[in-house]
Amino acid sequence: MSLFRLDASIRTEGSTSRALGDIVEAEWRAAHPDAATTRRHIGVEPVPATAWSDSVAASMTPESERTPDQSAAAGLASALTDELAAADALLFAVPLYNFGVSQHFKSYVDLVLTDPRMAPGALPATSGKPAVLVTVQGGNYSAGSPKEGWDHATAWMRRILEDVWQLDLEVVTREFTLVGVNPALDQFTELADELKLRAEGQATRHGRSLDRFPLAA
Ligand SMILES: Cc1cc2nc3c(=O)[nH]c(=O)nc-3n(C[C@H](O)[C@H](O)[C@H](O)COP(=O)(O)O)c2cc1C
């Protein structure tokens, strides 16, 4: 058994998405103490911004005519896909930035989608694998809140992971991580504490069930 884990937070200290990811991973590891984990810290070691366009160009160019940059980009897309294909379970921890998807996660996904095994229309190498998406938000975008509808990341990530990559996905969400950091949000302290506990409970549950068998393709 093996786990693939991706973290997209741009910080390594105090990261709430990493903390929730750690809970998921610990629950999975309890059942597989000696199993391998492959990690990508794309918030601090991003895929190169030019890799996606180079890999798209490579896909339309015979191998012998590719530039060195195109060959390197196609090689990176292939290596990233190998990591996903080899894993039995997958964990993605991705914060909300500027009301949208983390640019690092978008670059990563775009590059993976250039590999023929993950291209839209193919049966993806990830099909049916159990996966958890942890997502955290400094604010709160729930129904009825003043900024309802401003989270433009979660729906896209679900589309990619659930529908395009066909993962058997569970989602852990923690809102209001900036309560206690931004004094303007102090009035929400009690609610934020509840939301933190709820997210930790989700992470524990979904971490345990990450051990389930893959769905048939
Ligand atoms: C540059 C930047 C932009 C952010 N934009 C948003 C945002 O649009 N909406 C939001 O709710 N939180 C936003 N946040 C807050 C983060 O989502 C929050 O701090 C989250 O906890 C970060 O993940 P981490 O704790 O794993 O590092 C932003 C944070 C940073 C650093």
C-alpha cells in the first residue's frame, strides 16, 4: 500500500491545511505503519510556470523534434502521473487564495492533464482510487454568509478530482482559519472553534476510510 500526498500551502509553519492533512495521513498510516508515502510540496516547490505550455507543445511535436524544455516538461508530466498511478490512496491539501484555486495547484493539475494517461477523454490512471481533498479558507463562504459564492476554488477542485480524474473523493473543509489572526473576525471565535473541531472530525473519519478498496472502473 502507498499514499500520495500533495500540500499546496505556501507556508510550512502554522499551516492549517497541513495540520488537517497530518490527521488524515496519521489515520491512514495507523493501518499501514510501514507503507511508503510520496510527497509533493507544491506551495514551496512549485512546478515551473512554463512547464504546462512546453508540455502541450511537446504533445504536438514528434519526440525527435522537441526542444530540451519541451522534453523536460513532458518528462515531468509523466513523472507526476507515475506518482498518482502508483499510489493506492491520495491526499490533497489545498488552501483558498484570492477567492480562487491556488495557482500552484492549477499549474500542477494542468501539467498532469498533458500526460496521455490523464488527458480528458482517457480512462484516467487515477480512476476509482480513494482520495481526500482538504481545503481551508480564511473566511467563510457558506450559504447565507455575506460572501456566499466567492469561493471559486472548491467546485473546480471537485470537478477535476471527482469527475475528470474519477477519484472516489471525500472532502474536508475548514472555514474561518483567519479567526484569531485578523482582529476584525474576533466576533466569530466560538463558531471558528466549532468549525475547527468539525473539520478535525471529518479528517479523522475520512483518513480512516481512505483505506477502502478502489471503485471498479
Ligand atoms: C495571499 C493570500 C490570499 C488569501 N486569500 C484568501 C481568500 O481569498 N479568501 C479566504 O477565505 N482566505 C484567503 N486567504 C487565507 C488562507 O486561505 C488561510 O490563511 C489558510 O489558512 C491558508 O492555508 P494554510 O493555513 O494551510 O497555510 C489568503 C491567504 C493568503 C496568504
